[in-house]
Amino acid sequence: MSNRIVVPFGPQHPVLPEPIHLDLVLEDERVVEAIPTIGYVHRGLEKLVEKRDYKDYVLIAERICGICSFTHSVTYCNAIEHIMGVEVPPRAQFIRTIWMEYSRMHSHLLWLGLAADAMGFENLFMNAWRLREEILDDMEATTGGRVIQGTCKVGGIRRDIGDDKLGEMVDHLKKIRPLLEESNRIFTHDQTVRHRMRGLSVLSEKDAWDLGAVGPVARGSGCDMDVRSSGYSAYGELGFKPVTFSHGDCLDRCLVRSEEVLASVDLVERAVAKMPDGPIEEKVTGNPEGECFAFSEQPRGECLHYVRANGKKNIVRHRVRTPTFTNVPPLVKLLEGIELADVPVVVLTIDPCIGCCDR
Amino acid sequence: MSYITKSPWIIHYDGSSCNGCDIEVLACLTPLYDLERFGIVNTGNPKHADVFLVTGGINAQSEAVVKNTYEQMPDPKVVVAVGICACTGGVFRECYNIIGGVDKVIPVDVYVPGCAARPESIIDGVVRALGILEEKRAKMAEKGGK
Amino acid sequence: MIEQKHTIIEIEVADLLKKTEEYHKAGHRLVQIGTTPLGDRYEINYTFTTAWDFESLRITVHDGDELPSISGIYWGAFIYENEINDLFGIPVNGMNIDFKGHLIETRIPTPFKNPPKITKVPKGGDA
Ligand code: SF4
């Protein structure tokens, strides 16, 4: 029998922006088993429903994660609105959708940068983050916040975007579109990227489905699984088509994200073109009573907010099942059989968001 | 020993943040804000670091890691708490798993407010920390330290 | 606006494995396992889907009950089952990867356990 050693990886590790711990069982340089430990940033925020009323809690829901922040608040609001039978005005739905797509763009660009960094491709890293700043500029101009927006509320949104500004946003996106295409071209064709990622830790379509993979991990393996196709918020009216790739390797998981950035640009453009007029919020009175499972597609995949309320100001239970949490079992399978030096890249390809995962 | 103030190395640890402040810390290092122009380098090794950036409140699991990292850093050293969570616990202060701000476990020199803390204020915080670092160094030299 | 359909089917704990097996055979994926503490009992939802019509099996358990693990059927279920064990203190028997309460470390053991009260906190904080 060859030598087996256990290498601890994390929580404080230079390649990990966030704390996750993996015990890697190695046979020579190969990983034979990986056991994750999470919970380094567990705060227990689901318990805060007992202390905050359901409207204030939107702000806490937003802070589950600072990257998918806006999508978390929208999903939570969707659940409450569904329970209370509140009809959110169309303009609010469209603007929510635009902000959700902006979060997706900034999240994916952030990820593409980190992936480049994990490969040692510093230039591409900086480039992706520079483009991300352009997206954040518009985000900040319209919501007032770069990563935490605080503009979603039960019944609608807190701020409108003027029609001039919408036009400017589209112009801005038109300007950065060629830059995004250029960076995508690097991910698709560059030798370094292909060499590091093509054929690395393949997840077959069947495994992805069975293990419950969601988001770009599942779509990189060919599963056509994107909650946006179910048409929540304004997606139903925008003619959304999911991006899928079929190899199931690290490169395809990466390409799903880089293509999705462009798909988001399209969605924003279409949303602006179809933007309805009207109010941006519906007055909400009373307390919710009932239960609801609300699903949404976050940058990292399908997310579920379960809300249970009993007619009081404080809801009884808020349960969040975040995409990273579900993607942990696929990650464990993905790590089996790869070399130690590839571990950082493979861990990154599921886009671990530990803030979400641990809550 | 002007190398410390001219080229301080920072280390970052995520206590239990929501990532909001984390990515803003990272954003400081990228082209638009570019902390590196001040000679600042982000390191992963506490023994190389002069400035310790902590984001997020301290929870049951990160308590030991934060203490440990702090102790491994050589003197003089400064701690910057980035974001309201790191200052006081922020919106999560009432969560069962949160002990509180970073100052509950290690001494903090600079508090950077904001949720999320903006890159500009983070840079400001780091630059102030450098002033404090210099003072600490001068005091050490007075006492006849290294 | 929510466009997804969701059906909830109440079942007995004893039927759980059989039903889960049926879903697995029919090609459903496991979406989640989520627990709701309700003062004197817990509701546990096992959600499955093939597309955007979700179905949840709902079982009701009480303090002191134990659950069978479905990780033999859905390999990835261990993550949810460990969560149930760590946060709610409901033991799950036969998990393929058992973290023995160390998946999520908390300052107070099983914080979501019924009845929901947190009176003593070790130190610091004002929870
Ligand atoms: S201060 Fe705000 S953005 Fe920063 S970690 Fe805390 S909740 Fe997140």
C-alpha cells in the first residue's frame, strides 16, 4: 500500500478568500478523499427572525452574502409577497430584474478574476476586476451601494431608476460589451487557461443531477437547470434562455459564467427596452400568515428561501438553502482523483461563497 | 526601519463577514483603487505581516484563528477592523453565534465604519494604521527594542 | 411573483425511505431537506423535483425521535442531514459521511432545538 497522508487545507490559506477547511487524504500527489468542514462564518442569522419584524428582516436577508446580496433580498420578499398575496407593480419587477442581473455580472466577473488568479494569470485577474468596477459604478449610481444595496423592500423597491439613467446604463453596457467579449475570448482560447482547466475533474451530467448540483456547476455539465426559465420576477417576459455547456470539466464551468455575463447584458438591454411605467411599490399592511418556498437563480445557482409565518409581526421560520451548500457534495466528488496542485482551481470552480453556505 | 511604513504587508482574515467587506478589501488591491501603489502587499502568511485586516464579527470558530493569527504576527503590528460587523457585530450582533466585534478578542487600532465599508474608507483606515504603526515602532525603539 | 408550483405531501417517518426511493427511481433530484421547529414538534421537508414543479415530502418528528438517513439513496443528502443533527439535535442514523456534530460549530449546542430559547450565552455578545 502506498503512503496515505492527510493534508489540512484552510481555513486561513492564501488562495482562499474565505474560510473553508478541507481535509485532503493524499496518496502521493493524488487526492483520494476530501472531507470539508464548513461553519467558519456561521452567524445563525436565521434565528434573527425572532428579533426583527418581517419587513426589517429584508436587510438581514440581504446580508446573508455580500455578493448575491440583492438576489437574496428579492427572494425573501418574493416569499413574503406570495404569502400575503401582494401584487408587485411591473415596473418594480423589471427594476428588480435589472439589479439582479447587475449582481450576476459583478459576481461572475469577480469569480472569473479569482479563477484567473488561482491559475496564476495575474493580468486576466486584474482585467476582470477592472471590468467589474464598471458594473459596480452603475450599481452604485442607481442604488447607492456597491455590494450591499438595501433597495429591495416587501411590496416593491425603494428607488426608481429614471428613464435617462436607464438609457445611460444601456449605453455604458454597449461600451463595455466589446471588452467583455475580449475577456471571454481569452477564457475560451488562451493556451494557459485551456491547459489548466480542460479535462480537469469532470462531472458527468448524471452525477451532477444525482448529487444535486445547481447553477453553473450543473449547467457546465449539460443540465438545463436555471430557475430563471420558470419566469419569476420579470424573466418570463424577457425571453430567457439558459447557457449550458457539455464537457462538465473546469473549463466549461468557467465558460458558463463568462457567457452568462454577456447573456445578462442582453437581459438588461431587453428589460430597459420593455420597461413599463407606473408605481414602484405596493403598500403592504398587516402581517403574513402561511408558508412559502421561493426559488431564485443566484449567480451561484438555485437558491431557496422558505418562510413560515403565523400572522405575527415576527415570522416563525426562515430557512435559506443556498447554492454553495448544495454544491458541497459535488465538490467532494470533484476533488477525488485530482492532483494536489489543482485543488485551488477545482475548489474555485464551484464558486464557493462561504458567507452563503454557513449563514 | 522605514521599510515598514514604506512597504507594509497586510494580511486579511474573514471573521464571519457576509463577504461584502471581504470583496471590498480585495477590490482595494485591484486596478481602480490599487493599494499596491502605496507599496502595500497582501500576504497570506501572518509572520510576514504588519497590518491585520479583519472583516466581520467574531464567532465561535473564528475566535481561535483570529487570536492565533494575531499572536503570530511580529511586533510592531496594527489591527484594522473593517466594516460595522468587525467594529461592533453590526446587524448580526444579536445572533447566537456571534461574540461581538473584533475588539472582544484582540486589541483594535483603527475602526473602519460602513456596511459594506467602501474601498476609499478602507484605504483611509490602512493609511491611518500606518501612522499608528510608526508610533508603535518609535516607542519600541525608545524602550531599546529592535 | 412566483411561478413555481409546489405540492406538499404529508407522510409518516416509516414511509420516508420507500417514498424517497420512488422519487429517485423516477429521476427526481433532491433539492433540499429543511427543518422547521414549531415549539412542540419539528416539520421536516424533503423537496424533490424534475423541472420547476416541486414536491415536498413532509414528516413530523418530536424531540427524542430519530431519523433514518436517505444518504444511501441520494449520496449528497449527508450535508443536510448533518445540518439537522448539528442545529436541531435530531439524530440521523446511517449517514454516509457523519461529521458527528462538527459540520457547523456553534457556541451553544443545537441552537434551533425546541423550545426556541437562548438564555445563557458563554461570554460577550448580547444575544
Ligand atoms: S459590515 Fe455589512 S457588508 Fe461588511 S461584513 Fe458586515 S454585513 Fe457584510
